[in-house]
Amino acid sequence: MTTATASTRPDTHDMIVVHRVFRRESDLMPRLIRAVPDGDTARARVLADAFGDYQLGLHLHHSGEDELVWPLLLARVDLEADMVLRMEAQHEVIARTLEEAVQRMPAWRSAPSAATAAPLVTALTEHRTALIEHLNDEEEHILPVIEEHLTAAEWGRLGQRFGEEVPKDKMLYFLGAILEEASPAEQQAMMANLPAPARLVWRAVGRRQYRSKVRKIRAGLARA
């Protein structure tokens, strides 16, 4: 059993900030969908696209853990192995409930109404229930195990993989989504870890683009 030394242990707090994004978006989406007026296909397209971004972000996040984190932990832990296996099983439930929402989305997108929204909202609500259980378990039980058994370099590969696989035209949006949930101190730390050109692009255009997109997505929130 391998244990990372104190000097090489990862700081997993960034994962907690990312989890805030998934909590926020999984809560907002069904509320926003319920608020769409019958027949408003333009509004439905906006939310369906936003759901696609959420789906992509969650997929990349969890597939990274499946490939880069769980195998390392299972090779190094004894008593905590059952909890790691629980994480894998929860990923499967989350993926299954999300796929149910994916299957329900086209009918609502093409003809938004209370009738087409109802099964979609039900699927999204079931998805959120599974997701929140997983995020809570991961933060309470797994992040401490990661800090003990993985090195900072191994943990860093998770973020590197995400950056490599996110489409370039989505990068600033995902950055904004995370920064929105970060405290000023967390924002400062995150920005410090970005390359200088990335910080410049964010400040020059990214922040404005993110705020504009979020206003469009959440325009129906008052009716939700």
C-alpha cells in the first residue's frame, strides 16, 4: 500500500469548488425547464444547449476519475476499497439517470409544454438525487483518501486531462462556471494557476462572454 508523503500530497479543495458547479446546475435546470412557456421553442433551444454543456462537463469530470483516480486508489487502499467501489457504482447510476434526461430532451425541445416537460423534469430530479448523494460521499470519504494515497502530480493529471478534452470554444464558459462558485480567495488561487495568456483572454473577453451567456440561460429564473 502506497501513501503519498506530506510534501507531495495533493490539495483536493479544487474538487469541492467544481462540485458546487454541478450542484448549482443540476438544481437550476429542472426549475428553468418548468418555467418555459408552452410552445417557446427558442427558449427551449437555449436550455437544451445549456444542458448539453452540463452533460459534457459532468462526463469529462467523471470519466477522468474513472480512468485516473479510482484505479490508483484501488491498487493502494485496503479498508477504503469498498468506498472506492461505491464511487464507481454511483457513477453508473448518475450516468444512467442523466441518459434518461438526454432521451427525454428532444421531445421537449421540439415541442415545449407542461406535458413534454414533466418526464424530463422527473428524470433530471432523479439524476440530481443520485448526483448529490455521490458528491457528498466523495467529499466526506474519498477526498481525504486521495490526499493520503495519491501524489500531487497524479492528482494534477485530472485537471490536465479535462483541459485537453474540453472543446476550445467551451473552455472560457467552464472557467466562468467554476469561478462563479469560488470565493475571492479561491478565485485568486485558480487564476494564479492559469497561464498568463489564459488570464488575459479571460479578463479581456471571457468574463463578459460568460456573464452574457448566463443571463440568457437564467432569463426565466424569476418564473421558475
